[in-house]
Amino acid sequence: MMACYFDEHDCEPTNPEEQYRQNALLELARSLLQGIEIDVGLYNTSEWDQRLPPPAAKGIVQNLPMVVITPAQAEKGVKCPVCLLEFEEDETVRKMPCEHFFHSGCILPWLGKTNSCPLCRLELPTDNEEYEEFKKDKEHKKQQKHRLENLHDAMYT
């Protein structure tokens, strides 16, 4: 049998009806959270958890903006995070959505293997439908768990 909220937190309910209501809500929240864990088990998500994500979508990679290194950036010694060489003034480089700069010859082969920024791991879309579905499902489960935790916290604060 599941311990009641008040026993777990060493506190007293305001009245028996309130205790029953809060215990029922706590049991509902617990069963929903347990359901999420069971639900995760139904999908083979561990395959993508163990593998490198697929390459970034070709269209996205081809359309990464080209930017010219400013004198101020060159003076600061801004480097390509892949090869660690400093960018030269007026050099044309690729800019990722996360605002990181790379030599084309460094970032394009990388994005041909996996979809994330090598510096901050921001993920670009892929052309792999299975992986995109996995990402959506993972985000949905994360949001659902967050909503349930907020519901639980709201009931007992």
C-alpha cells in the first residue's frame, strides 16, 4: 500500500475530507508518472540514446549563413572550435544558428556525420524521419513529466 502524503512529509491534514482529496490527487500524480516510465519502455528510444544522431539535413547545411570575420573579431583571436586556428580578418566562415563560427572545411564534414554543433551541441534538423520522431517523442515526454511535477508541486505548496 502506498504511504500517504502526510506520513511521507510528517505533517497533518486540515481535515479528513481534505486528506482524502490530497491522497487521491497524489495517487493520481504517481500513477501518471509511473505510466510515463512504462510508456518510455514501450518505445525503443535507447537505440538513439546509444548512437550518434544522424547527419544534419542537407538543405539546412547548404543554407548556413556565410559571414565575414570583422577586424574586431580577428583582433580578439576568435578561433574555429574544430581546428583551433584563429580566423583571419575578412575571412569568410560559416555561422551556426547558435552563433558559433566555423571554417567551412571544418563544419561541413562534421555536419555530414552528425547534426549538432561541436561546441554547444545545439541540434539542427535532420533528414532522418525516425530520428525526428524520436526527438519529438522525447521532448513530449519531457514536457509531460514537467507538467505533472508542476501539478504535484501546485497541490502541495
